[in-house]
Amino acid sequence: METVSEMPNSKIISAGGPKANKLKSTKFGGKLVSEYWESVFRAKEAGKKVVWYNGTYIPPFFHAHDLVWVHGEAWAAMLAARHREIGAQARGEQYGYDRELCSYARTHIGQMLIELDRVRSGDHGMDPDDPRLETMLKLPAPDMIVNAYPYCSSGQQWDDITYRNFGKKVPMFTIQIPLLWGGRPDAGYMQGEEWEQRSKYVAEQLLELTRFLAEHTGRKYDYDRLGETMTYVKKAAELRLEAMDMCQVHPSPASFFDWIVSIAPVNFLPGDQNLVTYFEGVKAEIAERVKAGQGAVPNEKYRLFFDGMMNWNKVGWLAEKFAAVDACVVAGRYTHMSFWQEPQLIDLGDPILGMAQNYLICPNNHGAPIMIGEIEKLCDKFDIDGVVCHASRTCRGMTNSQFLIADSAKKYGRQSMFFEGDVADESFYKDELLNIRLEAMIESMDAKRRAA
Amino acid sequence: MQQIPDQMRQAADAPLDYAAAWKARTGRPVIGLLPMNFPGELAHAAGCLPTLLQEDDEPITIGQSNMFNFYCGYNRSIVDQTMRGRFDGLDAIMFGDHCVQLLGTADIIRAEKPDLPILFNQLCTVLDAGWAMRETRGTFSQIWKELEALTGEAIDPAAAAQSIRLFNRNRAQIRALYDLRRRGEVSISGRDMQAVVKSSMVMDKDEHVSLMDLLLRDMPRQAPGSGDLPIYLSGHMCHAPKPEIIDLIEECGIRIVNDDLFTGWRFVHADMDESLAPVEAMASWYIEKNRSLPCPTRAIKGKDWQDYLLVELENSGALGLVVLMVKFCEPHMYFYPEIKAAFDEKAIPHLLIETEHEQMPLEALKTRVETFAEIVRRRATALAA
Ligand code: SF4
Ligand code: SF4
């Protein structure tokens, strides 16, 4: 859904035409995403109740209860990827939201304010040719709000604001997904007393969520349907991980940017056969590429790991940026350590505990030692030369441990670099800085190879 | 009388030196607390000195290699102090808060000081959830156990009850001072009021209680009424505003009659119920205090911060509101627009001052505060007419 924008002053991007060899199979995802948004826009006509939610991948709970769901982050990311975020952010700023505040939240809340303005005035008051209008007039208002944001306090507060902006009348349910600090002696990745306690705590809240949904729809919650939905999700998650594993070969058949494009399906699309078909397609294409020795970056010379939140205004742009210097960003924290990362935990007969555990292991939600240990495992697995940290200005949730991550990379003989940008506010992106630092990192990687 | 605030200020300005001297004297552990919701009572009951870690005045230097400059000054200062070895005398750090920046700071401290135990147990952030009390009870019980393991001694529930009584007494003393100030019966500068609260965060409780007794006894009383403009000070999460900013506000003919600052009323407004078992008392204190004075880092549906402020302004006779917002403080940034809208709607003058760890351009700020004071003055005249 993203395009490569014009950026005349870039040095790297102008070095020859597009080089990133994107997976073709992900196009099906674009179609599914469009269909999903269409179904969202038609929700009220179809007589469906709408849940707005933020945070982790809880849509199976909504899907199983025949609701329509709007993921605030996805909405903000979609606006940013289509370069439609600016109006929303401006409305947020006009109301008083400081631009240092999470830009995902600002975009979503700003958009909400625009819509509320329209409802209040009975008129959108905009030029009919205003390109913002198309998306703005469609998003249905919530019948319920659910928040389930691991780790980041901003994520929780964001929905508090949504709740307030809708006059505190829309029923809201907040799930706390507490940090796994990992300070007790038996702590480890998915182990120890804290892990066991927190898993049960989140599972209990999820069960409570089903009661909340039943109460506010007047319908009994269908747990069998939840199991059925999770059958597809679990299958898709397994396929995704298998396909990711196939990228250990050189050149890597898919890049981090292909996995970024694949987040929407696994994150918030309905758990049905389409989801499985999507990842079957991705896996099949990757298998073909492996056989043909075809890479996501044709002349792959360097293999990188991307740390940090995605810069949604720049997905295609960044894919080209790295490809232009023959660097394949093979894996990332956002893509490879989240989104049903441990599907084996899900017992399809009784999926809630396993779902809770998958929500808990969102990569931000581990204390740094365990989280960085997992990053190192990935870097070893994918034979990574360097780590690129996106210092996303307004997302402290993902920048928190980045200096420690960069230190760890160096400790294990990998290069590391930072570049400045943001999740959805383009004004924080510094192209020149990225160019300079990327060039410097490439030089260091070359020097290291020469020395070897 | 001025001697007492000055003595308090000494501890407040150099809390780690105070803690080191206390430790040398008593041979007992010192526990650093991170704000804003962790009670010192438990550490006190375990025979430790709880000290709420404060921002210091040093410029951020080596801390920059571990934390981005788009984090609030409090976090950057804590990281910088960690790297300068300022916390080396601590025996542990305890906290349970939720602010995402603070979580990052804790991880940096752990990486820099691997031998310093960090007892982190996250408090329930959804205060009106059905499970909030149960979870909070569990969190404090867990901390109780971890503190016992740290000191190697059992915490006697009777000692915890005694600590609760002592801390309640200290809070009540400070509230009494707030009442006197609000009624205009004492004249205490904003700077001194900050020293009173800040020192209570870091000093030995018995010592602070004794000083407060003296202060309340000896402070000269005056007849209510002063020519200065009464205003209410709000915000400033997690740490104290710089005294120069408070001075500057007062120099513009403004009298601070009340506040909800963290280093202020927010820290002392709620007591623990002495009739309850200690863990129960701490849990209900935590849940209830954030209901009675809304905190932007917690999710609750019932009460809004702006409604609280409107009522408090009325109660304290303040004619305007000054909001001190820590730069990059996300929880505050989320809620400020609603405060602004509510005060705009009621046409009550308000001024936002964004504070920074680094030097602030005080001259420009002074012009803004003077203009604000003029608006408040006109309102006072209009109300009097
Ligand atoms: S700051 Fe980052 S992690 Fe937190 S809500 Fe915003 S995008 Fe999510
Ligand atoms: S709540 Fe605000 S002041 Fe406190 S640590 Fe977080 S960002 Fe800083």
C-alpha cells in the first residue's frame, strides 16, 4: 500500500533505478487489507457493532463474536503509508497535542477529532476535492473500545483519550499486559514464576473481555468459534515462521520490508482461510526463490537487522535505500519477534492462555536482557553483519533499549547505526543523516571483511 | 524559623549525601524509589531508608550515550547520575510504575549496575478493573517478600503498621502546612514549600516529623489576605520543578495558594488506612489516591483531572492556573489539552510552562508570566466590581 516518495536530495536513492526485489505474493495481502477496510466502512450498513482497539493482536476475540474491529495503529499507519496523515496530525496539534507525543496516537486522535467536528457541525466543511475527505468520512464510530497495549504507557493512555473524546459514553475495556521484567532468579524467555503468573493474569483478563463483549452485544460468547478462528491464525503463524526461517540462505529470498508488508494480515486481518492462503503464497514464492538462488536484494553483500518501530511514511523508500547499497535487511525486532511468534503455545481446544502468552512476548514487553538475548539469537540465525536502529522520535516504546541493543551488536562483532525518523510523523525523518551513517556502516563492514 | 526549611533544603538538595551519612550512622540499607506510586512505608518497615530518587542539577553528559534527548529530563538525569556513579551507595531500587520512559531507565540502570538489585513489580494500571485490588495486593505482597530476601530479615507486620502510622503523620503535617498556606495564615515561599515536600521524600521519617513539628509550631502566623494574586500550580510529574521557576512566578506578584504537583500535594494528599492490615492498607491507598487526585499515568473512567482542578481552584480562591509540564512527558501531554479546553470554556486564565532539565530562557518566560499576571489581575478586578 505504500509508494516510494520523491526525495530529490537523496544521494543513495538516485544511484540507479529501483533495486528492491519485492515479493509478488504480498500483493494478495494488499487486496485483503483493502477488503478489510471496505468491510469496516460498511459496518454500520451491515448492522455490525464496531470495536476500536489498540495494542496487541486481539482481533480473533472480535472475529469470533462477529464484530467489526478498527485497529487504531493500523488506521494511523495506513493514513501515513498513503501520505494522508498530515491533516489528522494538524488537527491534533490544533487541539493541543504536542508533536512530541506518539505520532500514531496523534494521527488517530486527530482523525477522530476531524470526524467528531463533522458530526457536531453536521457538515464536513471541507473542499469536496480535499483528498483527505475520502478516508475521513468512512470510519465508523466505535460501539466499544478495547485497549490491550503491552508495555507502553502511551498505548494505554491513547485509548483513555479516545474514550474521553467520545464523551465517555462508549463502553471501554482495558487489559493490562504488564512488563516481564525478568528480575527473579528463575526468569528466562517464557519461563519462571513471573512468566507463569503474568500469563494467568492476562488470560483471566481476556476471559473477562469475552464477558464484556457478550454484555455489550447481548449475545453469548462463542468459544468454539474462537478456537476455529485460532485454527487459521495458528496455521498462518506457523507458515509465516517457516517462511522466515527459509531466509537464512544467502541471498535472502525476502527482506524485512516484505515482512513489514505482511504485518497487516497477521496482525489484524480476519482469521480465516484467506490468511492461510496469504502465507502459503508467501512461503511458496520464497521456496521458489531459494531454489532459484534469487534474493530480495539482487546483489546481496550485507545482511542487516532492523531495530525499532517502522517508519510508515517510508516503507518503500527505505527498502530501496538499503537495496541501493546491496544491503538486505533480513530481519527485524518488529517483524521477527512478534505477531503470534510462539504459535505452539496455542491449544486450539482452549486457546486463551496461549493467546495471552503470545501477547506477553511482544518484543518490547521483555526486560532488556531477555529481549536482547532473543535479538542476538536472530542475528546469529540470519547471519547478520549490522544492526540498524530506527530512533523513532515519538515512540519510546521501541527506542527504550536501543543503546543497549547497539552495544550488544558491537560486543558480538556486528556494526550498528542509528537513523532518525518516526512512526508516522514525516517531519522527524532525516534522510541525509541516514545516508551518511549508512555509508559509514557499509565502509566499516567492508573494512572488516578486508581485514578478515 | 527559616532555619528549618534551610535544614530540609540541605537534605533535599543533596539527598544521596544525606543517605550516605544516614547509612554510615545506622549501618542499614538505603533503597532508592522511582516515582510516582511506590510507598516508602515498606522499605522503612524493613529498617531501610527509602529515598525517592531526584533529578539533580548537573548537565546531562555521559547519560547521552544511553538515552535519547527526546526523553524527559527526569529520566535523562537519572540515567546520567547512574553513569556518574551517584547511585553506588544504594542497596536496591524499588519501583512499580508504568511510564514507558521510566521502564527504559530501569533497564539502563540494570545494564550499568548489574549488582544493584532492582525490585520491579508493576502495579495494576487499570484502577477501576474488577481485579485491581487483588492485583495490587499481590504486588505489595511480592515486594514484601523481595525486601525480606534483600535484607535477610523478616518484616514484622507490626513494624509495617508502625511505619504506616509514622508516614501518615508526616503527610498530615505537610497537609496542615498546605491548609495554613491556602488560608493565607502563613507566608511560605514556593521554594520553601518544595523543600518541605522534597525533603520528606528523602529524609529519615522520624527526623522529618520532628522538623515539621517545629516548623508548624514556630511559623509566624499572619492575618489572611495579601495583595498578591492567588494562583494554583499544577502538574510536574515525578520530580520537582526548578526553584528558579517558582521564584520567577512569585516575583511577578503571584502567590501560590495551592498545587497538585508531584513534589507537592500529590505526594501527601492521601493516607493509608491504619485500621487495615498493612498490605491491604497500601493497596487501597494506591487505588484510592489516584481516584481522588487523577493521575495521567493511570486509566480510570470516573474522574477527570480538569474537573478536579476546577473544583480545587474554587476551593483555594485561586484566580488562575499555571501548568508546569515537563518537556517530553507523554502522560501529561495527553491530558493537557482537556485541561486547557475546560479552562478556556470557563474563561479562567491559565498558562502553560514547559520545563526542561537544561537551562531555560528565564527572561522570555518572565515576560509570559507577567502578561499572565496582568490577565489574572484584570479578572480579579472584574470579579471584585
Ligand atoms: S509510543 Fe510507540 S509503542 Fe507506545 S503507543 Fe506509540 S507507537 Fe505504540
Ligand atoms: S511520567 Fe513524565 S515526568 Fe514522569 S518519568 Fe514519565 S515522562 Fe518523565
